[in-house]
Amino acid sequence: MSITINIPTRDGVGIVVALYPRGDWDSVTAYSENDMVQNGGSSYYATAANTNSEPPSVNWQVLAARGPSGGDVGWSPVIANVADGARRVLQVSDWTGGTGTKPATGRYIGVSGLVTDIADGVDARGAAGAAGADGAAGSTGATGSPGWTAPSAMTYGATVTPDLNTAKAFSLTATGNFTLANPTNQSNGATFVIRITQDATGSRACTFGSAYKFAGGTPPLLSIAAGAVDTLSCIVWGTDDIEAWLSNNMKRNP
């Protein structure tokens, strides 16, 4: 495709020429006479076939020269969010993109322009909005261990297992030899006591579960007299890690 223009001559008559737009000039294209290119902001047409003859040169005629440069390019602010007590104020921390002398930095955005005093800067957060609706209730947590309650009487059996969700103080009348098993529902830091009473026969023996630890590593023996009362005091340090003390033959003061 070509475009037709009237190029003035010295005698003022002018000639009509068909020009062929070729876009931006490059060094590898073989240009023919009357090819038109752009280079450096100006337009040229070829007066002779050429390759790698960058305009302006003897092979090119200026068609439209680049206009004079304008003034400095404007600057754009770089904004930082800074604290002023409970307020947040926008501060010009730098300028970018312009030419010429860079404006001063450090001023704040006020109601009608830039201000030097941070107190005159606009609070970028604005007024607090209305409180939102309450969220959905979370799921119910696990049931914790009960606090101190009335002592729980355990039923004698060949194996007796305290349930720490039932109570923290237990009583047991030993009517035969038995094993005191590791308690269920242990929780770290829980304490519990067991009052063990010999029946009228007495001499009932107790074997302790693997979780119970005693001073020196030796399980204590129950008092053997008929009706004797012993108290086992325990604290849970971890799962199946229970320190215990047996107080034998508990009696009133005379």
C-alpha cells in the first residue's frame, strides 16, 4: 500500500510522489526509492535504494522532522504509611519518574495538599467502622477433670481401677488381696488419694500397677492389722507416671 503526497520543489510547483510506508527503520531491510520510514522521531523517504544507511543520510530525505523537546517530565510521589500516635498518616518518602530537579521529600498529605507538620496530615485510616456480627460459636471443648468432690467408695475386686473422672478421693475396704491398677482418665498435675481399710480379717496385700512410683523404687506394704487404715497419696506427672506415698496405720491423736 502506498500514500501519495505533494512534495514542494524550489520553483514552488511541487511534484506528486507515491511513498511506501515501511515502519521503523532497521539496518537489515533493503529499501527501495520512495520507501518511507520513521527514525528518531522523524519521518524520511528514500531518494535511492539502500541498505544499512541510517537516516538522516544522503539516501534519505526528511519528510517530517521531530519537534523540539518539551519541558521537564512531572514527578510521581512514593508514599509511605507512618504512625502518629494512634493515627496513620501518608508521607512522601521519595519521588519517581520525572526529570529535572526532584521535589522535597518528607512532607505529609493534608486536607488541601502537602504539609510539613505531621499533626496536619490526614488520618489515612478514617473513622472506625461498625462492629461486625458475632461469628459462629466454636465446638465444645473436651470435658476437663472434675474438681474435688465427695470421696468415692470403690468396690473391692481382684483388680481395682480408680477413675479420675469420678473423683479425686477414694475409699476401699480390702476383703482380700488385690491389684491397684493404673487409674483411668489421667491428666498431668492431677492429685488423688485412696484410703485403704483392712477388713475384720486383716493381712490383705496390695500389688500396685506399673504407673505407681515409690521412694527407692520399692512398693510399700499395707498395714496388716484388722481394721487398719492406710492412705495412698498420688500426683500424676504424665501418662502412667505417678508418684505415690503410703501413710500406714492412720489413727486419731490420743
